[in-house]
Amino acid sequence: MVHVGALPGTPRHDATLPTIVRRAVEEAEALTAAGVDAVLVENMFDLPYVNGSVRGAVGPEIVAGMTVVAAAVRAAVPTTRPVGVQVLAGANREAVAVAQAAGLSFVRAEGFVFSHVADEGIMNACAGELLRYRRAIGADDVMVFADIQKKHSAHAITADLDIAKWVHGASFFGADGVVVT
């Protein structure tokens, strides 16, 4: 996982975008040299996160910054290894847009199926909207890996669902894979 430095517009932002890009590329190169099978780019340091399941919560400055970083990481990682992106928190439409623009293979989507309560508030399920958006922008080749019972979240509202039902729901709603944390 490439943890992108705090991007412009976030409270902890303290570096220029070229510096953020350079650090992300260095991290991706180190991961590649260590033999990882794939690389995921994530805006880990954009704390505190906003609830990306609310349209417009994650601003265009984050999408632009992540696109620049992701494109540079994609260029630095051998084409034999997939590169993906996650835009925190739950900004799945934005992640698909970044992936499409940067030539990435996949996104990690939290809240794909079944709502949950996260640090940022209630994260609503987005499968129908997300897959329609992916089709609308011509990004059908960008795979969606759905987070299942995401860590750092409360799942009391879905306590009657075991992990197999979450996976079935994600598969039934069109996820290309699942992430279990």
C-alpha cells in the first residue's frame, strides 16, 4: 500500500504536490522491488477523513491530487503488476474517476454493499450508483474490490449478517472481488 502524503486542502497538508508524488513513487518502487503482486494507492494522511458516501464531500482538489499521484505510480510500476486506488473515506465514485484517468486496474470500495457506521459517520451502500457511474464514464475495465465488514467501523446495523452473506451480497451486486480486513 502506498500511503499518499496529506493532499492540498486537508488539515495536515505540508508538502508540495511534486514532493508528495516523489515520495509515493519511491514507496511504490520499494514495494515493487520487494516483490509485491499489486500496488494500492491510498490517501491515508488526509486526516480527518470526510464521509465520501455524501456526494461532494471529497473535493476536486483531492481527486486532482490523487490522479496526479496515481498516474505517476502507475508509470513507475511495471505493467505486469496491477495498480489500484482507494480514496478515503468511501469516495468510491471519485476513486473510479481517478483510476480511469490514471490508467489503473482496480479500486478498493468501502461501503459497496450494506451500510455501516465509520469514524466519518454512516457510510451508505453504493453498488448500484457506483457501477452505473463506472459504465457512464467508460471505465468498465476498472475492477471494483469491495471491502467486507471494514475495519475501524461498527456493524451493529448488519449484525445479523455473517461474512459469507456480505461476500454473497458483494458478488450478487457485481463486485469483481472482495477485501476482508
